[in-house]
Amino acid sequence: MSKELCDSLLKWLQTFDLEAPHSTLDEITDGVALAQALNQIAPEWFSDVWLSKIKPDSGNWRLKVSNLKKIVEAIMDYYQECFNQPLSEFGKPDVNKIGGQADTTELGRLLQLILGCAVNCNHKQDYITRIMSLEESVQRVIMQSIQELEMLHGHGSFSASLNLDSLPQMQQLLAELQTITEARDQMGQRCLELDMQVSLLQEEKASLLEEKKRLTERLQESVDDPIKGTGQFRRQIESLKEEIFKLETSRDDYRLKLEMQEKEMVELQSKLDALQQTAGEARYLKDEVDILRETADKVVKYESTIQSYKKKLEELGDLKREVKMLEGKNMSYIEQNMELEKELKKSSTWKTQVDVYKKQVAELHQKFNEETKTVDKLEFENKKLQEQLKALKREKECLINERDLLKESNEELKCCQLQSKRVDTSLVDASQGDPITEYIASTAELKQKLLDLQQENKKLRYNQESSEDEQLSILQVLLEDKLQQLNQKQVENRQLNHRIIELEAELKDMTEKGDDGVSALKNNVIDLQNKLQVEKEQRAADIEERESELLGKKQMIIILQETVNRKEMELQEADDKIKKYIEKAKDVYKNMDQKHNTPNTELNILRGQVIEKGKIINQMEKEYEKNKNFKDREERLVTSAFYNLTQSKQRESVDQRLSTLNLGQSQSFLVRQRQSTSRRMPLSHNTK
């Protein structure tokens, strides 16, 4: 079978017009003729450059193998790239056996692959017609080899071009064509037999005519000489007449048979012509089916290529958009760099003056701090002196009261001189434990302690109120500055949006007038959009800085809260001390009341001071609660302002992204107007 396949495929290869010898199997084992055939089949793949790599040297075995390897690799790449059909199942032909031993099976496999390239290339119709012009046996073998390729590779590109069994009509036509060819062969054989019979009959007829002529000559001789053997001749004549009659009857029979055969020949010839016509129609239909399948394959390939091109176009559009965005960013960065360079040039000129001013400001701040320190010291010393003065006045009042008491006691002593014994005993008792002196000593200590506590409370209240007022005023000023800056930025943004809307209206008007104005306005719009982008980026940077400042302020608020908590703890401790001292004073007062039931002015004074201390403590507690509520409100205001700020900036960033996305798209005037109004609404709400 492999020998028959090789011979048939060699006959098919001989239909090519090749320069290399290709009449025998040994001549094509070097691969030169095969490479030239592939160059004719698909010159776009098997190019002249590739053909030049094939070296024509039939004597060198290694050169043959290298040529065959190049051919096999190129064929496998052709099947893979052009038909999407890998050849792993079919297997590579063994080039060593072909080059060294001229193996017919491997060579037949290689020729079969070349045949598959021919029947699936761009000019496959020409090669199919060449195959149909070959002998029937060769056609049958070639069809079997193509069907073998189809079976090995499934419904691929081979079945798309030559799978005739897929259509029932083509299968029926092939069956009819096969029966017609068989009938034609039978009729040809029958015609040959009839021709032989006719030639035999003609020879018999010629021999009979010669014999008849000879007999007529004898008859003429016998007529001329009737006496001589008349009886014998008569018998011969009769026998000859009988034979002539038999021959004539047989001749008539053969003539009838010949006429019948001729009629059958005519009928068979007409049938043969009709069958040949149907075979031609079948070939034509098969060619049309091949063409349609080829076009269907091309349509599938073109659809896949169109889909890939569409995807590439979409990717290209995305890339163009990205390039435009990057160009816009690049322009904005360039403008920022130019502005920064200008600012650097300006700042370099003013830098020296700023440094001098900074030094002067630092010196002034230092002097101011020193002066404030001296003023604070003087105020503190003044307060101390005033407190000392108050203490001396109180001591003076106490001494006056003591003097008055001593005067009264002296008068009483003078009145009681008559009773010397009793007076002596009373004097001894008074000298042993005088309650007045004890009372005076205890009241002096209590007064000193209460004065110290009042001074400490005043200091704490002053420090707390001054620090809290300063910090709250600073925070309020910062918040007001930030809100003013935000309002200014929002007003500028609204003005820019109005300007953009006006420019878009002008652009629309100019589009109706001419394309030159449109291009100029578009350039203006692009420049304005770039500037707006730069301003938005600057605002975003400002927002980040402000957010960092807000975080710093929050940290300061936390620190202040901690200091307030500490002050509260200190106040609580001071209140506890005051309560302890008050309890001690009450105990002393009770003891003194038990000893002396007489009313005392100093105890009333102490009671009044204690009541005043209680009032002061209650007032301090109320002020602390007010400060706490004020701090809570301040924290709420800061958080709400920060939240509103972040929300507005997020909206601005979203609007910015939407504007960048819709930059390359055409939008109507009403849509842009709606976008501008939607941007204004949250800004106005935030300003309210």
C-alpha cells in the first residue's frame, strides 16, 4: 500500500513544472524537488529565501537529511499558523530513513503532507483540477490519503475543503459516478468483444466469398464441359447451395445481432454521455462546494480577525484617552514647574530681606517674652505685698481686739482686788490655762490657712482661665481663617464654572460660524481646563495642609483636655483639703462654744469666711461645668467643620474625575449646565 501511495503521489508531483528531477522516488529524496513544489504551492510562506537554504547535492547523505528537516519544520509551521492544525497526531516523517534508505512509508507520509498543503492553499482549485485530470486509480489513492488526513485531524481545514461525505447529495453523486464508470468499463469491454466478433465474421465472410468465387469458377468450367462429372458437380452444387443457405441464414442472424448490438451501443453511448454530463455537473458542484467551504473558512477567519481588530481598536481608544490624560497632566506639571521656577526666582530676591525680617521678629519676640516675664514677676510680687499688707492689717485688728479684751480684763481685775484670795486663785487658774490665748492662737492659724487656700484658688483660676481663653481664641481665629479661605475658594470655583459655561456657549456659537474659530475656542477651553486642573490640584494640596493643621489642632485640643483634667484633679484635691480644714474649724468652734458660751465676733467672722469659701467653690464648679460645655461645643464645631470640608472636597474630586472622563466626549449645552448647577448646590449648602 505504501508503494502504491508513493507511486500515485509521485505521479501527482510530476504535474508540477519543477527544475529539479522528480521522475523517480530516489530523485526526490534529496528534498530539492519537494521544496520547489512547496514554493509553487505557497510562495508567501515557502519563500525564495527559504528555498535558497535547500542545497542541491544528491551525493551527500547528511545534506539530504538537513534539507528534509528544513522542509518538515516549515510544513509543520505552515499547518500550525495557517490552518491552526498541529501535526502531533500524524507524527513527523523520519527524515533519516528517507535520506539514507529511501523508505517508502516515510516518503509517502511526507508527500501526503505536501498534498494537504496543496489542497488547502489559496490556489487549491487549480491543484484539485489537476488531481481530477489524473487516472482513476491515482485519484482514488489521492482521495484515500486526503481522507486519512481528515480522520487524523478531525473536522479541521481538510474537512472544510474536501470532506465530500459530509453532504448526502455529493455522496449520492459520487456513488452514481462510480456506478457510471463501472458501467462504462463494462460497455467498453462489451464493445471490444463485439468488435472482435465483427472482425471474425468479416473474415468468415471474406473466406466464404472466396470459396463462392472458386465454386462459381468451377461451375463455369463444368458448364463449359457438361459431360465431365456432371453428377458429381451437381451433388457438390447442392451441398454448396445448402451451405450457402446456411451461411446466409447465419449471416442474417449475425446481421440482426450486429444491429441489436449497435442499438445497444448507441443507447449505452447516450447513457455514457448523460453520465459524463452528470459527472461533469458533480465535479462542478463539488468545485462550487469547495469554493463555498473555502469562502466559509475565510469568513470565519475574517470574523475572528475583525473581532481582534475591534478589540485592538478599543484598546487603542483607551490608550488614546490615557495619552490625552497624560498629556494634560504633563502640561499641568510643566506649568507648575514654570510657576515654581518663577516663584523661586522671585523668592531668591526676597529671601535675604525675609531672613532679616525673621531675625528682627525673633528678637522682638524674645524681648516681648522677657518684658512679659518681668511684668508677670512684678504683678506676682505686687500681689504678695498686697497679701502681706492685708495680713498685717488683720493682725493689727486682732491686736486691737486683744488690747480691748485686756483692758476689760484689767478693769475686772481692778474691781475684784478686794477679794484677794479668790482673785489669786482665779489668777492662778487663768495663768494655768487661759482660753482667750488658746482661742487667739487657733484663730490666727485658721486665718493663715484660709488665706493660703484663697491665694492658691486664685492662682489656679487665673492660670486656667488665661490658658483656656488663649487657646480658645487661637482656635476660633484659625477656624475663622480656614472658613474664610474655603469660602474664597468656593467663590473662585463658582466664577470659573461660570466662565467655562460662557466659553462653551461661545464655542457653540463659533461652530456655526466656522471651523477656524472652533479650533481657537477649543484651544482656549483646553487651556482653561488645564488651568482649572492646576488650581484644583493646588486646592487639593491646600486641603491636605489644612487637614494636617486640623489634626495638629485636634492634638492640641486633646493636650488641653488632659491639662484641664489635671487641673480638675488639683481642684478636687484643693476642695478636699478645704473641706478638711472646714471640718477642723467646725470642731474647734464646737470645742470653743462648749468652753465659752459667750458670743464672739471672731467666730462669726470665721463662719462668714467659711460660707464665702463655700460660695466661691460652688461658683468655681459652675464655671468648670460651663467651660466643659464650651469645650464640648468647640469639639463638635471642629468635627462638623472638618466633616463638611472633607465632604465638599470629595465632591470636588468626583466632579473633577467626571470632567476628565467626559473631556473627550461630546456633551450638549444642557448637560453641562446641569453639571455646573449640581456642582453649585453642595457648595452653597456648605457656605450656609
